[in-house]
Amino acid sequence: MKMTVKKSAVKGEGIARIHEAVLDSLTIHSGENIVVSSSAKSILVTVFGDTLIGKNDIRLRENDMKKLDVKKGDRVDVEEYKKISDVAKDEMKRFGKKLNLKRKIIKARDIIFG
């Protein structure tokens, strides 16, 4: 989701604010992590919902804006953060079977060495 950068009045880093309705559309809760990406870099921040922020805006701390190399008014991509282990679990559930690498490695060895 593309959002417009607004500068937070609070110093520091690692915290962002977006409209509560946007949290719902991203299927995340206040206090969870999100990935914020510019054309230069991506960072992980903890997000909190706020009804005083526009629905297309994200309020970032100054240090985070520097890391992303963005200014007020620039557009950034915002997406839900998922750990690799969570993605793997989701994929296993999707296919409805357990991942058994040991068996696959043995089978691959048999195919390669005959």
C-alpha cells in the first residue's frame, strides 16, 4: 500500500503511526511490525493506529525518514511484516501436508547417484 510521509514531532526511531482503518485493511494490530520501503531501502518499524492521521498518510520519526532517504510528502510502500517461519507455516497449511526435508534429500541423492 502506498502512503504519503508525514514527519512525526517526536524524536527517535522505530515507531510509525497510521490511521486505524488502514491497520484493519493491512490485517495488523497496533504494536505490531510493518515494513516501510522507499526506492532506496526498507526498514522495520512498530506501528500504532491513530484517528488523527489521514488515511493515506504515515507519520514517521526523523531518523527513520533519514534511513529511508525520504522527505515529507514522499511516497513509501507499507506492508505487513511476516517472519520467514510464519510464511513457511502458512505454505505448509495451504498444501495440507508436513514438510519432510530428510526424505526429499535422500530421494534426491538416489536420483543423482542412481
